Amino acid sequence: MKEREKDNMIVYNILEVANTHGGNVEYIYSLLSEYENLYTNFGIKFQPFHYDLIATKDFEWYETYKKLFFKSEQWNSIITEAKKTKDIWLDIFDEYSVEILSQNINNIYGFKLQSSVLKNRKLLRVLSNIDLADKKLILNISGYDFAKIEQLVQNIKYSVNTEQIILQVGFQDYPTKLSDSGIGKISTLKEYFDYKISFTDHLEGNNEESLRLPIAAVLKGATYIEKHIMHSKLETKYDHFSSVTISSYKKYLDLLSQYTNMLEDDFINEREKEYLHKSIQIPITSKKLIPGNSLELVNEIVFKRSNKKGLSIEEIEDLNSSFHILRKAKKENEPFYSEDFKKANIAAIIAVRLKSSRLPKKAILKIGDLTSIELCVKNCLKFNNVDHTVIATSNLEEDAELENYTYDSSVIFHKGHPDDVIQRYLDIINKLKIDVIIRLTGDCPYPSDDILQILLQSHFKNGADYTRPQKSAIGTGLEIMNVSALKKIKEFFPHADYSEYMTYYFTNNPSYFKLNYVNLPDNLVRDYRLTLDYQEDLDMFNQIEKNFQNKNIDYNLIDIFNYLDKNEIVTKINSHCDIKYFSDKYLIEKIKQNTTIDKILK
């Protein structure tokens, strides 16, 4: 094979085989023979895909896709043969395309992503696992405006590391008109983006304009030209409309210096929008989904072409970010509709009792002018995106007086099971029809809305069952739990005797629940102790309260951190105090034994 001079090329030509082979391997080998003398600055592109991954069975081309399917060993042989004279390019449509790419990675020069797959997060995730640093990537951007192109390119650059990105103009329709060529985009794209441009035309192959149009694209600034080819003698059942034979292709090469002009067109025309609308892969369910959860956008969604039209991925992302959950169960391979979702009913539930032995009745001890539980409630009422604030205590007489310390008439006072805190929660959850809870305990008077909003966004974005900070000051680590997950725990633990330590029913069962640990920004993380368990804790809290009362400041957690950062003597008041379930090895092991699902199933 002759040495190629790609760095100094005027134009690099890609021979697009597409589906002209009709599923016949011998057709491809004969086609390669016809074009074997074209080698300097020439590539050839194939389209490996799997019919069940690229489309659903109801899609109009599904049965055709089955006929066009080649096994991996067939593709491997084709690629090896074609590599003798040309660079190899692959169209990537689905995970099977990636499999062929991976198997032939040393023979692949570049690959292409059609505009219809650019939002396929699962596909990008699979591609990100392959080393593509020496490969070129063509992105067909038909149907997208400037802002979306920029966003898509950045998303892909973040996911897939390649040597070079090339933006491609051109889309295929039947028939594709001269006015649909998109040639007017080339100079605009070159001005707006610092990328080389590829052009692909899909005019009727026996139309003389199909030979001149790519030359006009070159004159406008395109350096990569993709053109469909077919065999000159063998029957071509598919993609023959826009394909040319070897004799016509050579005419195109001879006309390069003659083709001169093409008028400016609108960046996106209506037919192009319709093309994207008809061909784009839509998000559909990857498996059965139960109601009560937000969507996890990578593993619970796949992208396929389908005749069923539902919500776009952007619309689903908007629903997640505005705290929506699935309203009803979904079967596998279903699109999503607006009626599938509802706004989550979110509650902050504060578990509190008066039975503390180390610091008796600590919940109603004063921190400044308020009791500890009232200060906790006051800060909870600052939470945004929360529908209910609940104090959940036991139904024992000793805890009845807590009803006098709700701080505000909007706060719901609930009495329930004295020991099974999960059951206590579920009783009020069922009454209020709550979907998601923020779990708090009454011994933590400084919950932060700044932390909560970060956790809420992450919880819904990741479709989590359970969310908490990766690291936080003791007493500030809010937890978010789906009610559906709490009910699942109850199925395994009818008597959740250790649900005072509710966290561990989640963290000890990572194979049963989607756990989400969030890195908070540095200004919301410290090593201070802000939970009430000892007299020293109360003494420190009163020092904090005195400072801000004197300054008449309605303070928040960041204000507390700033104060403590400058007052080491205050932080030392309780820094030696420990947490029993952190330091008591016997208790830790007992909690583990009684909260781990696999252990109770043995």
C-alpha cells in the first residue's frame, strides 16, 4: 500500500458502502476489487449494527436490518481485506457497532456518529471504555442548531477521547433534493468552530449534480468527502438511489477543478428537521420500572429508533431536575410520556424522643431562646422544595410533651412505634402519601438547605434510592430516601428493631438499593461536631447561639463554619466526644448482623 499524504491533502475521500451489499458478503469483496486502485487519501466506511439494538420490532425497517446483519467474524474478514488498500471507517449505531470497532481496533482509522445517535448516553458510555486516542471521529450534526452542536460536541469530548473531531454536513432522504444538501453550512461552521468539515451528499446517483455537489463543498471548505458507492454489475437492492458506480466516481474525481459555486442555504430546513424527527433514537425503558422513583438516565434508559414517539431525553432530564418520579410501572422497551410522571411529594421527617441517657431530655434543652428540637425545626422550615415538615416521635407517654415544641403551626406532629422507626415513618408517610423523605434526627439542630438542595438534585438526577454526603460535619449529613425503598426494607425486616440506625439498612445492602454518595463543596464540609449528645455539645451550641444573637444575625451553616474556623477554643469544647455507633465495635457488628439482608436470608 502506498504511503498516504493526509496532512497535506486538499480532500480526503471516504467510500460509503452503507447497505448496498444487501447482506451479501461476496458483493462487498467484489466491490473492494473494483475500487482497489484508489488508495492515496482514501478511506472506506462500513455500517455494522444489530437489528435488535438499532430499532424496535415495530420499526418499519426492522426486518430489512435483519437481512443486512453480518456476524462479527464476517466483519473482521471484510475489514482485514479492505485495509489492504484503504483506511477503515465505521458507522457506530449501537453496542454491536462498538464490539466490531473494539475487535478491529488496530485496523480502524476513524469512526462516525450519525446525528440520530449523538444523545445516546449508553452508547457514549460504552465508547468511553475503548482507547480511541489515535482515531478520528466524524460527527454528523444534521438537524441541530449552533448551541446544540456546541453542547453535543462538548458532551462527546468529555465522554470519548479521540485524535480529531470532524463535523459533517448532509443527511439522507428519499428523494434527497439539491436544496437539502446543507452546503451553505460549511463556511458558517468553519467560522464558528475550529474543526475540519466533512460533506456527504445523497443526490440520485445518476444525476450529474451528484458529481459536482461534493466539489462545491470542497470549494466551500470541506476537506472530507463521503460518497455512496455500489457495484457496477451486481444487483444492488438497498441504498442504490444515492450510490454511484466506479465509472461515475472517477468522473467526480476528474471534475474537482471545474465545480465552482453553490448558493447559501438556511442552516436547517424543514425536511432536515423532519429527517431528524423520523430517524432520531428516542429514550425508552431498558427494563421494567416500578413507580415511586426518578429515572437513572444511563442504566434505566436505552436509545432506539421506534415508531412510538415519547418524551425526549431533555424533557426527561427537566422532569428529574424538577423532582418528578414515575407515577406508574413501565414495561421494557416503552417510551416515556408526560402522564408517566408526577411531582414527588417530599417531606422532612425528624425522628426524636426524650429517652436519652447521656443527656436526659436533650431535645427540649435550651440553645439560646429555643429548645434543641425547635432550633432543628426552625432550620428545616428554611428548606426549599419540601412539602411537609414532620416531627415523628413515639406513642409513649414520656414523649407526649414534645407536641409543645413544634415551633410552627405548619409542622405535623406524629406519634408512632417507639422502637421501629421505619414503621413510625411509614405510618405518617402513608397518611400524607409521601414519595421521598429527608431523614433527620432531633439531636442535629443545624440542618442546612444549601446541603439539601445539592443532595436533592443529585438524588433525582441519579435515580437513587438513598443519598447522603460522602463527607460532612457530624450532625449535618442529611439523608434522602425513597419511600419505595423504605417499603422494600420493611418486606425484609417486618420488625426493624435497629431502625434507629436507619442508615445501615441501606448502606449494608448496596446490591439491593441504588446508593448515591455526594461530594459537597469545600465550604459545606468541616470536621466539627454539630450533634447533641453530651453536655459539652450543648455548651458549644450555646456559644454559637450567643455569638449570633449578640450580632442579631439569622445565621446558617456557612456562618457557623466561618465562626468556628476563627474560634478554635469553641470547637475544642466538644471535639473529644465520640459517637457510640462509630466507636463501639460490638454495637457496630450487631447493627451489621441485623440490618444486612443477605445475612438474614441465610
